[in-house]
Amino acid sequence: MRFVIIGAGAVGGVVAGRLAGSGAPVALVARGPHLDAIRRDGLLLREAGGDSRHHLPAHATPAEVDWQPGDVAVLAVKSNDTQAVLEQLPRDVPVVCLQNGVANERAALRLFPDVYAICVMLPSAHLEPGVVVAQCAPVPGILDIGRFPGGVDDTGREIAAHLSKAGFVSQARPDIMRQKYAKLLMNLGNAVEALCGQVEGADEPAAILRAEGETVLRAAGIDFATLEEDKARRGDILQLVPVAGSMRGGGSTWQSLTRRTGTVEADYLNGEIVLLGRLHGVPAPANETVRRLVVDAARTAKAPGALTPAQLLAAINES
């Protein structure tokens, strides 16, 4: 089994480096200065226990990959890039969605018979070309996997075994989407962190978004793991630690604003709740407001922390 990891950013890059370090065959798809740095110097994985550099085949697009029998396509791009990636994959390859949100698996299943979902619990960072950072130790993350829309098979078990060998905690689970919907609820707060930064008072708007999200999911008849279940699964496994003298700055949306990428995936996080609300007649004005604000912040190259929690609350209350 060779892992073709498409999107070698924070999550994809850490998984790629860990898998390669454990002896698994790995190829990468990246872009821009990050791809140039990987091709020139290898992928640098920074961890609390030290750095490792991995010289791996790196391609600009999935179409450039020399696809072979036994390959697995691991999608680690933002959800807004998923469709373009899927259109470049061979139609017989298993597709693994190593992504936040819940829309990627459905998009993949439209085109591919074998689709797998991973619930990503992997604090990590990618802020400079060629470098990714694992921010938890000694276990870098929890990556449970299951077939989409449900079930477990030998391929899923084999992927979980590879991830476990690479140092992750990983189980093959038949109910993986319950976990992913619980993670979606948590990720609704990503936009708050990006808009306000990690400041006192940011918990209040995040709680409003989550409560609205739970209401919408229940109205849609969608089951999700409870906070208690999520806490039990995480336990004390994920321990944030300083790496190279620095602690975690923020999550994926915060990092997108920090790197001035111009886009965020809020349309597939907060926007998922908005969509489900519209489909089932349940308004989701708070998530729509925050989605709009963070997308605009990315488009206009605003840095994280452009709003105070009070300003964000005022915008939510006006919606």
C-alpha cells in the first residue's frame, strides 16, 4: 500500500512525514513555494522530539502521479479544493478523506466506489514552505477511520494499522460519521478563532455557533457523538507541547488568514450548518454571519484578530 497524500500542508504533511518515517511508501501532491521547497530540500517535519527530513516524490497535481495498483489517494486539501482533485484521480483508487467537514466523502462517493472517512484530531501547523509541525507529543494525533457511509473493511483496517505504526492512535470504526459530525460542531469555532484570535471572550460566540449547529443537525435527523463521547475518545492522548520553543498559534482557519491564502473552508464548516438549516427549514443566522465575515477576511487579506469578541457578538445578534 502506497499513500499518495494530496495536500501536504499541516495535517497531510505531518501524516506523510510520520508514515514515511515508519517505512510506508509515500508520495506527495503540493503546490507553489511549498512544492518547490519539498522538491529542493525534502519535507521537514518538526516535532517536540526533534526534526526529521523526508525526501519524497512530490508532484504539482494528482494527474502527474505515476498511479500504481495498491495506491491509496489521501485527500488532505481544504474542502473547497476537493472536487478539482477528485476529477484528476484514477477511478479505481480508494479515496481517503483526511479532512474536516462532512461534504468531501459524499462528493467522492459520487465518483468512486471505495471511500473512507477519517476523523482528524491532529493539532498541527504549516506556516512556511517545506515545513510542517506536529504540535502534540508523544502521540501526534487520533485518526479513526471507517468506510463511507458506514462500515469497516480490510482496507480500512490496513490503513489504521499503518497509521498506528506511524505513531497515531487509529481505530477502524463503523460509525465514523458520528465522530465527524461531532468534529464539525467543534470546527464551527474555527472562524471565531480566526476573526478574534485566542482572546478572552471568544468562547461566547463559539458556543452560540455550536448550539445552533446542534439544533440544525437534530432537525436534519443526523446523529453525532456527544461531548462526553468525544471527551472519552480523546482522553489525555493529545498533549500540546512547545516545538522549537513555540506553542500552537491557532487552527487551520487561523493559519489560512496568517498565511494570507485568500481562502478559508468556512463554506464547508459553518456553511454546512447553513445548508442543512435551509434544507430542513431551520434558520442558522449565526453561522451564516460568521461564515460571511471570515470568508471576507480571507478575501481581503485581513490578519487574525480583526474583530473583538464583542464586535463579533454584535454582528451575530444583528443577524
